[in-house]
Amino acid sequence: RRMIEEPHKLVEGLKIILRLFDNAMGILAVEDNKPDCIKILKDLTKDEKRILVKELKTKYPQGAERQLIFAVTDRAINSGMLPADAGCIVDNVDTIVAIYHAVMDGKPLMERIVTVTGDCVRNPRNYKVHIGMNYHDLLEASGNFTKKPAKIISGGPMMGFAVFQLDI
């Protein structure tokens, strides 16, 4: 939702980060099942030489750092490496927008957007929650479960990330 509702804050936050790295390229990675989002971001960045919007195949898992870096840069990272070892930094959309608010508005990070979804969730939706909110309170806000889930997964499909390729 952030990429659709506040794309300018995402792009401006990315530009703020890029000011820290003279030779970096900012790559906004978005799965191809979000064409409206891709169009908005491409329109906003069409004149930005250091920002690229890259459409990724919709698949799971894709949002973990190693998979994302490989999908965006073709650089493989083994379990003993860090993203920086491949010349990359990965941030999610919410973090980049938080950087925008910190620099432009002087606003500290106090809340995050969290999605609660799945077959067993009574009222699946996105929630803006305070940092530190526990899962029990979040599930209660979503109406709890309709039945006992087989498993609960913290994290999920890739929605939007920026990969900074540092050694271009």
C-alpha cells in the first residue's frame, strides 16, 4: 500500500540514501503482479539516473535478502556472506519511507505497517502498529483465528524492496 499511496516518499527516501553512496544505484524491486505500482514508480523515477525499477517474477520465497540480491543483480550470496560482501544493501519500503520522515520531518520511527492474513484470520488486513506491539494484541485486533492454524509465519511474500548496488 505504501508504494501506491506514498510513492513520492519512497523515491525521496531512496534519494536521501543514495546521497550517502556516490557510486551506488538504487533498485526498487517489485513483483510483476503489481503492475499499477510498477507504473507509478517508473513514472516517478523516469528522470532519475541512479534509480531503477525492476520487475521481478512473482514467486515465493523472493523477499529474503539472498534471493532478492540474486534476482536483482545475479550475484549469489552463500550462508557465510553478508549482503555487503556482494556489494549490496537491502531495505524494505517501510524503512525507506521512515528514513524520508526522519530526514524531512524530523519524525522518529514509532510505528510500522504489519499485514495479518491467512485462511484462519477472521479479519485480515494491514495495521499501523506501534513498535513493540506483541503478536497476541495484533491477532486480537484482527478478530483472532476462525480455527486453529497449522502454523504461523512471521514474514511473508516480497512486496517491495530497494537493493543498493554499491560498486557500479
